[in-house]
Amino acid sequence: MTALRDYSAAVTQPTLGGDPPRYDEVVAPDGALRPGWRRLAEGAVQLTEDDLRRVGGDIERFLANDGVTYTPADQDPGPWRLDPVPLVVDAAEWSPLEVGLAQRTELLNAILVDLYGPQRLLSSGVLPPAIVFAHQGFLRVSARASAVDPHPLLLAAADLGRAASGEWQVLADRAQAPSGIGYAMENRRVISRVMPELYRQAGLHRMAPFFQALRATLIDSAPASSPNPRVVVLSPGTLSETAYDQAFVASSLGFPLVEGSDLVMREGAVWMRVFGRLERVDVILRRVDAEWSDSLELRKGSQLGVAGLSEAVRRGTVRVVNGLGAGVLENPGLLPYMSAMCELLLDEPLRLPSVQTYWAGDPRSARYVLDHLDGLVVRTIDQGSGPGLEHHGPDRLRELIVAEPHRYVGQELLPLSQSPTLDARGVHPQAVTLRTFTLRYGSTYRPLVGGLASVSDDDRVPSSKDVWVLKERPEDPDQGLVDVLPLTNVRAPAAMVPRVLEDMFWFGRYAERAEDMLRLVLTAHASAEDYRSRPHTAGGASLAVLMSAVARLSGSRHTADQLDDNFRSLLLDAHRPGSVAQSIGALRDAAQSVRDQLSPDTWQAFSWTERASAHLSTYHYSHQVAESAGQMLTGILSLQGVTANMMRDPGWRMIGTGRAIERGLQLCHLLAATTTVRRGIDVDRDVNTAVLSAAESAVTHRRRYRGYVRLPGVLELLLADAENPRSLAAGIEEMRQHLAAMPESTGSTRPERLLDDLADELDRADVASLAVVEGENRPDLERFLTSCIGQLLRLADAVGDVHFAGAPVPRAFGFATVTE
Amino acid sequence: MTGDEPEVGRRYRVSHRTTYSYDDDVSDSLGIAYLVPRELPWQTVGRSELTITPTPLDQTADVDYYGNTATYFQVTEPHRVLDVLAVTEVEARADRHSAEALAVPWEDARPAHRPDVPDAWQAQDLALPSSLADQTDEARAYAAQSLTPGRPVGEAVVEVMRRIHADFAYDKTATTVTTTVDDIFEKRAGVCQDFAHLTLACLRSHGLAVRYVSGYLATTPPPGKERIVGADATHAWAAVWIPGDGWLAVDPTNDQLVNDRYVTVAWGRDYADVPPVKGVIFTEAKSSTLRVEVDVAPVTD
């Protein structure tokens, strides 16, 4: 039996009472397939559960390779989840929904225009004023006669569910800063790759034209005075719930992803800090809630927005999408009045119903809510389900509602439709909701033909589904849009704000730090495999020296006989300073905050390192250390390929600078830990050989010195030989080129001067003579290395001061004030 | 007074200087000032000048949601002292209310219950809780003693004002700008701003609409003493919606109805809507001092 037939048989079985009947997305009550699925049947019916499971595995891998994450509130980022079975809607069924969504968005826009303008809805008594006045999203700073925006709503989203009859109902409107469209695109990208035949057969609407239209809408929304508008995507940062979605949208649309600290208010307009200059910003697609967008007039102390933004918006010097006041629409208190508002503002009946909702500020509705607390979901008008409201018993809820009735609504629980969903036990029906997106394009509102579906059962992390809206005729244009210009090879113009440069610099440093530590671990582990049981041989002594280098770079709480524990901790313990795990974690954080600037290939490196870590945690053989470290190294080295393909812009130069500084530091520490003491010919030879290997210069050395390993040659090759790309000299030359190409370069900036000093010191030192021994020690070498380390650290600080210096953080007037 | 003859008000020259000093350079100050008094049926505003030093690159006056003048400014030259000086000439008269309007039962002065009154829908905004005037159970119970069934609204409101004046001590050290209604009840003390917030919380919790009003009170020197320039202060009080007859302004700090010695600058839901000066600075400075000087000088020609 195939998965779909099994599913069909199971859901058409008469159930023994209990659950209320639900609309099934695939199978009609008589057991026949729904029209949309009938068209897919040929390909879809043949899929067995095993096929689906394989597809599910492919999806997981693709999503991991693309680094797609979702961060539930107050939790760490986790993988984004996508079910292999799409939600399929055929053209006949979609068409009335599309009309309803367009009307609804037009209505929401009209409501917004009215509430921030004439307030006819309130003065006429159609909408009880308290619903608006008590809502946190009603921003009085935007409700001024001086600030009239004819179309404040450019992109809206709605969450829909189906009643048992199959009727779509709106569960909630999203108007502030709707999220999810990036996830919807990513879902489609993955599904089309893992089920190519089915995808091709289906004849569904591709989403790309909608994105093109979105881009055009954003550019067109710029204030009329800008001939060449600059659009940015304002993100609250990488810790945000939907950080991936934001970065995806920014890079797909070709707009820079910025944070509040990258922007500044001047002359009543918003500017972006770019290389110490200010560049005007015309349009802000915001993913920061309005309340946090302006620490001057909205939430005091917020660092997520731009101080003064409300003023710029009122003056019309910048367009914020959606307008700051749009949050007032995310208000379930509006739902009972939608019909009446539609009649008043649009003069037509409401097409798309909302889930039955009762606003408790109305005395009759309040009585109904209080009498039906068991059967209704209680929500506050402005905080979703409210903090912990779902945990209150009926008595507490009653108290809350009676105390402040205008702040609460009761909503009927829609049974929701069900859709086959793959889980660990097989394919089962799960309740599904649909998020739709509607865009103002030209003079009309156009819903995305598609969407983002969510399924959840009680005990699992929610998963998503791709939404397939089938074309009526194969020749129908995608999204019904024929006139949009394709996005030709859009790449985010480099938004080289100081924050981005700083993240790039650290990306370089952590990539190098991870790589160098991996090489040291591989070298030390190989030595341990040979000599761990023979501590008194030359090899055993050399192993101890290598472990002292490890301890110098990464500390150690392990004794000499806990070698494998030590290696594992170096690879896996993210809390150990200097460990590979810590460097990779920090590298990933840096990459995430500049995700829009990096190739998607970047994320494959991390899926390599993650798989290697997982293996190492599972398998406890010693050789797994070498194997996993090798896989991690492969992943980290692939980042060199990513940077090789980058534009030679300041971001790329900062990665290179970061790498070169870190490489120099790691090298000097390695040499200081291993070569400044003389230990006898055999031990020294082993140590020197290991150092060459850890510094990735063993092959070069063999070619140049024919296997004759002596310290002067090693130092020459690792410090002074500019032709060895791993040498300090080569790193200095590399940095010199990078720094000279930075826009701030004058030839005499502090970093450039420090670099010149370092180069001079290296030139002056006769490297071979640094190996001179006094007693057991090499004091000249030790002094030289210590000096280099100090200079490299100062150089790193100076690069930060010159190239990443942002403005001080904004604070309120009279902070820490003494009143006289 | 018959009410027919044109009333002559008192004229004042109000000078209000706010000075912030910092221990390091401030590269950028953005601010909003509510310092220009409102033009009102009972108040005429003459010359009004707002002078900010250093001179802002950008200074723009706008009318906010409640009809107040809000001045936005940005100073972008490095500075260690920011000085905001408002000088205004204003003529204030007493706002009169008809005895009939004040005699309606307080229950009928709740805007949510008066769809027949044209501005009742708008007044509902000011019957809702606001962040600095939390409608606590204590506030509700406190006001309930005066809001007995059917009692005329004027009488009930004046009694609440009297009681707040009697029950709460004026104490500058008791409170800060973040003081809550609970704090005021606990300390049984506060300043004018706290008493205004308390009045809002008490009356709004019963459905009355009340404005927070910010302004000045002209002080009279003790007999035989010269008026001391700069000894005045900013002031705050509350005004209650009276159906069809505007807003009844009461000053719980001084236990009196607002009269021609009061200059009205701005009103809103609470202090946070209309602080005289607020702003954001960009600086590495570690500390700052604030100095406020207010002078309300009578003008006689």
C-alpha cells in the first residue's frame, strides 16, 4: 500500500465518536481525493511511506546545508522544520480566497488610514473607541494631522484556518512586520529539489514573481524626492525569532540587512553609517516592532531602532514598511466589527469571515464570554494570547476580565482542517493553519498565490508545509503577474557599516583560529597514537611539548594521561576558551549576523562540522578524534573557497585581515610554546617536525630543506619567508594590501603604522640567529615572539578603532542625573 | 460675575530654563520639548520663544495628537552643556463651568455611558489606564468613598481633590519620575505630578475621563517680601470631563480649582505624554546634572 492510500483509508474510517469532525485537505468524506490532489494523484499515490521518509531525510539535510534556523521565544536557535507533504489548493478553491484576502487587506489599510486620520470609525460608533485607545499598537506619535500616509499598509499577512465545512476563516491579521515569506521561499526551494517530478507535474504557481513585485513595491514606496532610492531591511539582530527569514528576504531582494545601531538621524532624515560617511536611507522594511523602533518617542532605552525615527516618518523623509502605526491592526478586538467597518469604509460586504470573536468591553459579549470560558480561547487585545493567559484557570480569567473587560476577547476554537503529516510513527492527520501574504502592487492588493502552512501536534515542535496553489491552465502566468521585471542576479549591495566590517573581521579570525587548532590537535593526536604509552622516548617528550602548546592556546584541566578526553574537549567543549568548538560557535555567530553578505555555501561548512561533532559524541574510539577533526578541517577549509569567490570589497578585506592577524598570533604562540627551550637533538627534531605540520608547512619545508629539520630553517620558513603563505612575513604583506585598500586608508593610519613597525622588526631580526641558545633557553627568540604577539594584538585593536568605530550607544537625557 | 462681560485675565511672562551638563562631550542630542503653552478659550498666548543652546541643526514645532505644541530638535555639534530656554507671554483667565453641568450625577459623566454627547467617544481615551496612572484596587476604593451613587460630579471630584490634599503630604524627597500609584499610596506623600497621577487613577477607575495637565502656577511672595526670581517650579494638575461643558481642572496639590494663576502648557494621558523636555544623547559621558529654573513673573503695563 502507498502512503496516500493508507492515509485515505484511515481517515475515512468511521470514528467512534469523540473528536469533532474536521475538514480533510486530501480526502473528501466519501473517500475520493480532493480536486487538487486528483491532479497530483499519479505521482503522489505511488509514494510509499519509505519514499516519504527518504524525502524527509533529504529535506532535513538540505535545510541544514542552507543553515535554516528558527528561534522559538527564549530558546536557542533550532532547525527549521518542513514536512514533505505539501498543502495543495486547486485554482477553483483558491480564487475566492484570493479575492477575500485582497479585500481584507484593502479594508485593513482603510482602517489604518481612518484611525490615524479622521477616526470616523470611532466617532460614528461603528468601532468602540476603547478597542483602539487601549491598544499598545495605537501610536499617538503617528496620529498627528502632520503625518498622513495614504497607503500605510504595503505588506500584510493573515493566519487562516478552516472550519469543518471547509470554509476559510481569518484567525489573526499580521500587519506590523509580517514574518515568514523568506521561510515560504526556502520551503519551496527545498521541496522543488527533493521531489522534482511531482513538483513539475503539479503545475503550480512559482513564487518568484511575487518577490520581484515586492521589490518593486518597496523601491516605489520611497519618498518622491529620491531618484535612486536606498532600501534597507531593519533587523532586531541575529537573536531574533525569525533572523533567518529576515536575512533571506534581504539577500533575495538585494537590500542590505541593517541593525538600529547602523542607522542615525540627521536633518530630519535617516542615514546609514558607511565608512565614516553617512548615506541617506529612503525606505526601511522593518522587522522591529514599532514600540522598539524609536527610543526618543517610543520605548525609552531601546537600542533596536533609530532615535528620532517617528519624526523622520512624520516628515515623510523616510518610508517605513509597514508604517509604525500598523500594529493597531494586530488586534483581535477588531474582528467582531470587521463586517460593519467594511460596510462603512468600503461600502461592500465582507467576503472573508473571521473566527467568531467576542470583545468583552461590550457588556453583552462580556456576559457571553464569562458564561462560556470553557469553550473559548481568551486573549488580550494586544499581546497574542497574553503572557501565560493560557495557564490561568477559569476563576482567575474571570477576575481578569471583570477588572478590565476592554482588554480581553473570547474566541471560538476553530476545529481546523487536517493534512497528512509525516512523523516518527508514520503519516498521520495533523491540524493545519495557513499564513498568507498580501502585497500592495501598483494600485491593488495582490495576495501571494501560495503561503506558509504550519502543522503542530501537542508535543512536538511545530513544522511547516509548502503551499501548492495549482494553476487552472498550465499557461497561466505565475502569480497572475506578467509585467514584473525579473530580478536579474540581485546581490545585496555591500552595506559596509562598521558592524558588518567587525563581524567580517571576526569571521576571519575565528575561521583561522579553528583551523589552526584543528591542525594542532591532528598533529598532537597523531603523535599520541605513536607515543602515548612511551612517555620516556623522544617522541613521548615531544608529545608533552605539543600538549603544552595546546595548554598555552586553550588552557587545560586534563592530566597527561587523559589525552583523549583532552582532545575531545578541544573539539567539543564550547565553553573552553580557544577550543575548536568555541571558535566554530563564534564563527557561526559572526556569519549569521552578516548572512545577507555571504554565499549560501557558507552554511555547508557548518553542516560538516556539526556532523563531525555528532559522530565524535557518538563514537568513543580514539581514532574517531582524528577522523572528526579531519572532517571539521574539511568544513572549515571550505570557507576559504567561499571567501575566494567574494567581491574584493572592504568586507572581504576585513576577513583577510582577521585571518592574517590570527594566523600570526597562533604561530607566535605555537613557536613560543615549543621552540624557545632546547631539549636535545632527538626531541627537538620531533618537536620541529610537529610544529611544521601544525603550521601547515611540512610539505614546503621538505621540498626546500630536503627533510633536514633544524630550527633556523624552521624559523626562516615560518617567520621570514614571504613566499610561504603561512609565514608571518606573508601575513604582514597580505594585511598591508588589505589595509591600503580600505576607504579610510591614508598610508599612515594607526594600523598601517603599526604594521610597518612589525615589518621593520621582522626585517631587522636575523631570523636564523634567533635560534641562538643560552643555557637551555633561546632568550632572543622568546623576546622576539613576545614582541610580535604584543604588536599583533595592538594592531587588532587599532583596526577596530579605525574601521569599526560606531557611535556611542544612545541614552536618555539626564541619565544618572543629579538634580540641582 | 455675569459671564457676559469680557473677562480680563492676568498676564505673565514665563521663563523656563532646563540645563543638562555632562562630564564628557555629547556628540548628538535629540529632544522633544513641551514648553509652548496652548492657545485656549481661557488662555491667550503672546510671544513665545524657545531657544536651545548650542543651536540645533534642526528645530521644528508640530502639533501632537492632543493638540499640544511639541518641538523636536537635534543638536549635532559636540557639547557638554545643553540649555533649553522657553520664554512666553501669556494671559490666563479662569475657565468657568455652569452649575448645571457640574450637578449631573457622576455616573452620567462617564463618557462610555454618554454616546449622546458629541465628544464623549474621544474622551474615552482618557478614562483608560495609562502607564503612570495604574488603576489599582486601592485607588478605586479610595475614590469610591466620594463617588457615592447619584452624587453631582462637581461635588464628588472636588471632594476627591480635597481628600488627596489632606491625606497625602507634599514631599520632594518621596518620589521620582518613575513613581507608581502604589508607591504614592504606600508613602502617603509625593509632589504635584504624583497627586495629579493619583487623581487620574482614582477617578478613571470609576469610568470618568481625566487629563493630566502640565503647566505653571504663579506664586505670591509672603507679605512684605520681594518676589524671588527663579523660585517657581513647573506644576501639574488634573482635569475631569464634564459632559457638554469641557473639562473641570482641579489642583490637588493646592486644594483648589484651577484659576487665572495657572498657565496651561500641555495635556495628555499622564506625565509621559507631555514632559517639559525629554531626549536621547550619544556620549561616552559617565554622569550628568540637571538644573531647572522657572520664573512666572506677573506683567503689568
